[in-house]
Amino acid sequence: MGAKLLTLFWAWLALSQSLDVSRGVVSASITTPLPDLYEASVIELQAGLTSGQFTSVDLINAYFARIEEVNLQGPMLRAVIETNPSALQEAAALDYERLTYGPRSALHGIPVLVKDNIATVAFEGMNTTAGSYSLLKSVVPNDAGVVKRLRKAGAIILGKANLSEWAHFRGNIASGWSGRGGQCTNAYYPNADPCGSSAGSAVSASIGLAAVTLGTETDGSITCPANQNNVVGIKTTVGLTSRAGVIPISEHQDTVGPLTRSVTDAAILLSIVAGPDPNDNFTLAQPMPVPDYTMALSNTSLVGKRIGVPRAVFLNDSMTGNDPYVNQVFEQALETLKTLGATIVDPADLPSAYEIYESNNETVVLDVDFKIQLNAWFDSLVANPSGVASLEDLIVFDNNNPTLEEPAGYTDQSVLIESQATTGFNASYYQSLAFDKELGATNGIDAALKSYALDALVLPAPGYTTVPAAIAGYPIVTVPLGFYPENVTISSAGPETVYPAPGVPIGLSFLGTAWSEYSLVSFAYAYEQKTQTRLQGKAYAAAIPTTQLADVIGT
């Protein structure tokens, strides 16, 4: 992109000045109401851009202003670590390209916020740090694979979202906190837990701080934030979306996926970021061609489908720790699925459910992988001014910089220390990796699907729902299910956060086998369209930005 588009942009500027084209004349004939950025869909935004109602420059200005309102002032949601200083320049070039050649894709000129563990080239002006000061001003060798796909589609990287530091693989620290970003909080109740690790991506999507966002998941890090922020999340099959250029935990479980306000937007985003990448061998195993997930969007997709309910462990509050209200709204969802034509097979338990609950194999695999892969990340950097070059260095850096990395209540590094103590790939590691696949897939999700002749499984998103899919490498699509009632017991979730709390969202998760995203998206869409749950709850007043497109057009 870069030079070619900028050349086109300057040519457009000269042309528009010579023709004395007035923005006011263009807008005067437009009568379609401007989209409300709190809910605006990609389709609505693309229609407005295509008709000339507003430009991508206007969109960037509007989203920047919305971030400014609520991120570090007002409710101080701390959802965004930094914005892209090149975004306006890129938007102007893409506006010119649209006028000259038309849009490249459904995401042409659309601002996308990405989690701060997803690499963007340093010369653009942003950092890639996983929330840690140890990577501030480090220089990555290239854009992440998914960012390359976004840029090719004409999307604009709006900024970097806050996250649980190191994707919540540092220690016993509250979700949504990072050294660089501080404590991200939920927009649906003051200081509520946003969950993590893709906290900032979900919070930003929930109140329209960006058009769409990307998160990552190793175990729960897209599903849980989607659950707690009234948005849609797609945790993809390992290997559907490239992890090249994503600060890692484990190649066996890491995934990249959408966090958006609707299933439609998630399908649009996934259709663009999915696909093979020679820099991530896992992606070369996926079935081809990559589906157009928007073709899965059908209100009748659940008719005749068999959806299973794995009750053992996953709906047992004494094991999951869920508030009893979660299962109440889940039972209502099962009735809704029946009205949509689904046959509910209940129970449809995972044979491995209790073993999954008791197993420590996931920890063994992640600890080993993290040390090896994080050290490789440090090695790959073109530069890192902090001097940190390994996991061992990182632990020392945090201890030596307590003001930045170990403020009161956020000091724990137990997971980093546990990972550092590992000694590489050994018999125990390989045994745990194989056992994970057996528990999660062969004797878990796949066993239930086959035994009961199911098309998918369904569960409330909170609790242990994410674990079988995480260790199997399988997908989860999560949609809004409900909201905690006013009389829910508020509990502490960290030094600054609480959960549950009145009005905080709850999600519904559809699970399937490898590469079943197309079906899961279709089921989630039918449920979403029937219930319109997202629209039944709104963020608390101070957390809702007031800036709209009308405030920035022509400025």
C-alpha cells in the first residue's frame, strides 16, 4: 500500500483543488440518515462511503474523537493503548482510490482496531507490545499475516487495543490489565471486568470505538470478552487464520478472530482474514477454497439441525463457578433454538468432561510452548530498545521496573516463572499434547458430535466452555444471550474490577469440530436475528461516546 496510494492521494488532492469541488455541494443532496456509530454495521458504513455521504477520513476522525471521549477520560475504559498516527493519511489515499477505481472489498476504507499482540510495521507509527513496556519501541520485521490481509482488502488499522498483558499468560492478574494500557473496564457497568485477554477489542466493539476489531484466543480470550461485552466473537479453528506476526503463547492453541457487534460483521471480517499463509504452516492444512462466510447468513439455518447440550461439568455451577442466572437464560435460549427448527439433544455429554476438568495437560503444553516461542519472538525483532531478549530477561525487567510493570495489585509473574522453569520438548510435553487432543477432540467434542449425530454443541459462554475447544484447536462462535439482573450479587474480580454486576452481558456459544465455522456462523446468525439480544441492553451513560459522523464531516 504506502507509496502508490500516497501518490494517488496527492494527485487526487491536486485534481480536487483544480476542479474546486465543494464537499458541501456533494453532501447537500444526501438525505439518508447517517449511521449511528454505536451500532453501525460494515454494510451501512460501506454504503455511506460508496454514496459519498461521508469519507474514510471522516470515519477515522469520528472514531478518534469517540476514543478520546471515553478511553483516558470520563469513564476511563482504557480499551485502546494507542491510535495509528498514519490512519488519516491512509484513509485519504483509500478515499481517492475508491473514487478512481472503486472499493477493493467490503472492508475498503473501514477502520479496524487490532489487539496489541498483532504486529504492525513500526514505520507506520504504532508499537506491538502485548501490553508490556519490555517491547516498547521494538521493531517487528513485518506486518502480521492477518494485517497483510486487512491492508490488501483496503482496511485501515485504527489502532491497538488494550489486553491482558502477554495475553493473560503472566500470572494471577486481573483480566484486561497491562502495564502499558492499565486496567481496561467494561462499558456495561462501572469498573466491571471486561474479561480477557482480548478485553480492549471487545470493549471497543461494544460501544463503537471502531467499526470492527480483531482479538486472539488461546483459551477463552475471544469467547469470554465477547460474553461479557455484548458482542459477537469467533474463536477460529487453529490454522484457519494466520498467527504469523502475533506475539505467541502456543502454536497448538493460538488463534486470531473477530470481535464485532453482529454476526454479519464477524462473517465479513473472517472472510478476509482467513486463509493460508506460508509463514504459518498450520494454515496450509485448511480446506480450500476459503469460504465466504457471509453466504452462511440464513434465518432458517437451524431448521432440521441437531444441537447438543453437554451438561456434565459445563452446566454444573459448583464446578464452573457461574452465577445461577446464567443457566436460567441458557434454558430460555434452548427454547428459542427449538422455535427456530432445531432438535435439542439434551444431554449430549462429552465422555471426557470430568477428565478435562481435572487435567493439567493444557498447562504443561502452554508453559513449554510459551518459553520457546516467546524467545523466538524476541530473536525475530529487528530492534528492541529495552534490551530484553528472552523470557528470563523479561522476568528481570518487570522486577526492575515495578512502577511500570508491577504496580500494587498487579505484581504476580508466577506463570512467566513457571514457563521459564521448563526444559523444552520432552516426553511429558508430547504425552500432554497427545492427551489434550484426545480429551478435547477424539473423546470430547468429536465423540459427542458422532455419538449423538449432532451438527453442533451449545453452551453458555461463561465457565469451562472454552476448554475443550482450546485443547482440541476447534472453533467457537459466541453471540449475546442476556444480561445479569439488577439483584445479582456483585463480586470482586480484581483490585479495580467487579463481576458479575447488574446489566453486564452474558454470551451463548456454539461449538463444533475443526473447520466448522461456516455452520456455526449460520446457527449463531439465526439465533441473533431471532432474539436481537444485543439491542436489549446498552452501556452505562458515561461510557457511551457522543461524537457522531455529523460532528466531523467537513471539519
